[in-house]
Amino acid sequence: MTRIRRGYIARRHRAKIRLFASSFGGAASRLTRTITQQKIRALVSAHRDRDRQKRDFRRLWITRINAVIRDIRVSYSYSRLIHDLYKRQLLLNRKILAQIAISNRNCLYMISKEILK
């Protein structure tokens, strides 16, 4: 069977893949097969790390809240604070609480004192 030259369609396809991999280093930005493998790997990592990022941010917020709560000597920990918030039906999520903890510690102190009453 004779070889078929694919012409400009194949070139267009490869050029589109190369644009994706232009920032990759070494052969990963030059060789078509390697580019394809690296592209698949990059997309898998991006998909995985989107979920990972949510987890990491939640851990960061919890750490910040816990550090401030223990620092201002409210006499209890993060878990007690969250439990009391739910009992009182105060709908403040961890992201907002962490922002309050960083920007205005006195406000978080007032919220925790209000819960204790």
C-alpha cells in the first residue's frame, strides 16, 4: 500500500498541539509524540489539583481560625467554636471566619463571646 501524505491537515493538528506545549521544556515542546504525552499528563494533573486546591484552602482556613481562637484566649478550640456556631445556627463559613480572623481579631473575639453567652 502506498504512503499517503496528509498535508496541511496534519500540520494544522500538530501546530495546535505545539501551541499548548510551547512553555514546556526540552523535547516536551518540540517532539510531537512527547508533546502529546506531556499534554495528557498536564491535563490529568490540572484535573486532580483542582480538587486538591479546595482541600488545601479548607485546611488553611481551619488552621488560621484555630490559631487565632487559641491566641485570643477564648478558652476553647476550633472544633468547639464550629460546634457552637452550628448550635446557634450562625451561618458563617470557614472562609469568612478565616478572613475575619486575619483582618479583625476583635470581631472574632466578640463573635466567640456572643456564642458563649
